[in-house]
Amino acid sequence: MFDFFASPSRFTRITNRLLLPLVIISSVCALIGLYLGLFVSPADYQQGHTVRIIYIHVPAAWLALFGYVGLGLCGLFYIVWRHPLADVAARAIAPVGTVFAFLTLVTGALWGKPMWGAWWVWDARLTSMLILFFFYLGFMAVANGFDRVERGSRPAALLALVGLINVPIVKFSVDWWNTLHQPASLLRSGGPAIDASMLTPLILMLVSAHAYFTIVVILRMRALLTERRAAKLMLRPEKTTSRSLTS
Amino acid sequence: MIPFFAQIERDLLIAWRNRQDLGVMLIFFVIIISLFPLAIGSNTAILDPLAVPIIWIAALLSILAGFDRLFAQDVSDGWLDQVSLSQLGLGWYALAKAISHWLSAGLPLLIMTPMMALMLNISVSQFPPLMVALLFGSMGLTLLGVIGAALAEGARRGAALMALLILPLTVPLLIFGTLASQSETGVISPHLMLLGAVFLVLLAISPLVAATALEIGETETGL
Amino acid sequence: MTEVIDMGGFGGYIWTSYGFALLSLSWLTYTSWKKAKVAAQQLANLQKRQPNNNA
């Protein structure tokens, strides 16, 4: 089945048709979601308006996690089946996931300060997200850490795979650590109970974020595929139009 | 089986011939531990609760330092190629490396720990949980180091890269290790069980991952 | 209008969050798009210089 996607030119044709619909979905959902989230949805009875940060924070966190799972799957496909697009997809996903993870951390801090009085708390979820952020950085560091770029593809894929196994263990240990070190957890699990007036903008923003994520990953994959084609051309000996000595 | 032990013996012999490296590592361990009180201040009310974590962090950094060069010598003199073609295979080779590295670095560090613990005013009754936890922790860190060294082998900035790769993965060892060290219920505690579990997972995956990574490096060197 | 900007006193945090999101995602989009564009340009240049057999 995945042979279907193995051809880069087919990939380009399919993604070309996807881009415009995705852009429309992403922008429309974002506009409605932002309008509802910022102006229509109610302020929380405890947190006031700061709860509105949820409409950025939750999609960002979700996509950061989604990206990490995607990275792991790409790693699996590349190591086990040597699927050519898997490496390209992984290298495209990593920076996007990193930005979303960082966005999660920043919006988390900006939400935390008015809510808990501190810019950073060593809460289980924030800490896990921080580790995920480091993990993304590590992936990009290995993937690009060798003089020959392709040399880094498989170690990076291996790391992504190890991460897929290990990051849940890390998450578990951090949750454990958190419950022991902060028995009176300030962040009730799940946050405020989600009411329908908040759920709608949240879902819209999630859809928009997914679409946006896909758009950017497609763009980056295209860039990478084009770069690789160009690199191959550069290796080919130049054919001159005039007569050469050997032909 | 014999090649496996021969590999361990070889690495131990090489480590013995370079035994000043061990001294350097142990001094590094002591210095890091000493830096904490210097930075925190001698107020024992603040320092004492931090004693166990300080030892763990110092142990972590000391064990992982220099790991990036673990396979470098064997790669450059062709030994790795021989191993991959031999009966031993890269997986057992990686495990052998982990064992010999722990024997030549982790174990001495463990032996030095009681002295450091006294310096940090840890009560002697806390030594058994601390030592057992560090036993598993040091072995786990060694296995993680082998993974990192294999992944980063041949990379530019190998040491920094290795640290970036491995440090997030050391978190469970650090968390369960420090909790197990501070156990109030004697040596055996739920945290020790969890630490042991993480160690076993690492024991299972480390040789496999390292072998795969080394093989990648092997087939792609040159050019 | 001031009430929207003020957001019950939390305006700074809220608008900084949204603003940062807008900035970082715009930057990400722009650099990704630029990357694709530059690569396509490079490829086009290379293909011009060589008869395009099997690129």
C-alpha cells in the first residue's frame, strides 16, 4: 500500500491538490475559532479571561504530541522498510513539532503566571513537554549532525523509534515524580470542565491546527524532495552542448 | 560465548593501560559534587535535602562524560568491522562494551560514593538504599551511554550531540533513582522496583539499538 | 474596546500568547515556503544547464 506513496512525483501531484483545501479549512476554522474563543466564549469563573489561552495552548500541545508520534512512525518505516519518503517526512515534521512544543511551553508559562503566580512550575505536563522539546532538538541534531546529511537519517530514525518506546516511560516517571513532589497539585487533571461554549472553539482550533501542521509539513517535504533532486543533478557530470573530447 | 568474554577482557585491559583516565573521571565526580555546596552555600538546612540528588547528578555527568569516544578507537582501527563479521556480532559486542565500561568506570564511582555521601552529611543508615539504587542507576546510565555513543559515532560535535540525545532519556533513572535512594522503608521500595524495571528495559534494548546504529555507521563510513 | 484589550486585567498574558503564536507560526510558514521556493529555483537552474534526462 505504501508503495503508492513511494514515488516522489506522485507525492507532489497528490499534495498539490490537497494544499488549497487545507489552507481553506485551516483559515476558516481558525477565524471562527478565534472569534468564538476570544470574544464569545465565557470567561472562567475562577481564572477569568486567562482561560482563553487554552485555545492556543491545547492545540499546540496536542500537535506537539501528534508530531512526536508521527516522527516515531516515520522512524519505524525508515528503519524497517526503508521507505524513501519516511526520512523526508520525519525531517519535515521535526521542526514543526519543535515549534509547537515551544509554543506550548510559552503559552503554558503565560497561562501559569496569572493562574499560579509563577512563570514556570514543575508540573508533570509542563515538564513532560519540556522533555519532548529536548527530544525534538535531539532528533534534529542527529539528523543534521554528520558531514554527509544522509548519514544522519538512519540514526535519527532509530532515535525516533527509541523515543516512541521511551518517552511514555519518561512521561510515566515524570507523572510519578510530580504526584510525589507536589501532593497538592494546583492543576486539576483536565483543567476546568469543558463546557459546550468552550468546546466548539477548542475543536475548531484543533482542526485548524491539524490542517496547518499538514500544510507546513507538505511544504517542507516538497522543499526537501526538490533539494534532493537538485543534489542528484549536481553530481551528474555536466554535458556541454559543444563537442567534447570523449563523446 | 568465549568471544564475548574475550571482548570484555580486551576492553578491560585497554582500560587498565589507560588507568589515569579513571582517575580523571573520579576527580571530575568529586569536583562536581563540591561545586554544589559552593554555589548553594553551606546552610545545611538547604544542602542536606539536596545531598542525594547532588550525588546522582554528579554520577550521571561523570559516567556519561567521555562516552562519545566509546567506539571511536575501534571504528578507526578497523576492529569494529572485524567484530561485525565475526561470531560475536555487534549486539553482544555492544553489551560487552557496556559491561567493561561499567566495571572500569561505574563500579569505581560506586566505590567512591560512600566517601562523597559522608561529605554531604548523608546519614550512614541511608547508605544501603543509596548504594543499591546507584548500582542499578549506574548500570542503566552505562547502557544509555552505549546507545548514545553508537548513535553519535562519527558525528561532528559528538560529545554534545550525545548528551542532547541521551539526557532526556536519563530522566526516569534520575527520578526513580533519587526516590529509591531516599527510601524510608529500607533498601527494597516500590521506587527501587521501578528503577529495576527501567534498567531491565534498557538492558534489553541497548545492545539492539547500539548494534543497529553501529551497523549504519559501518556501512556508511567513507565517501 | 479597551475592555477587549484589557481582558479583566489579564490582557498582557492573553494577547502575548496569541501574538507569540501568530508570530512563530507565521515565521514557520514563511521559512517553509521560502525553503520550497529556493529549492525549486535551484532545481530549475540546474535543469536549464543540463538536458533534462531523468530528473
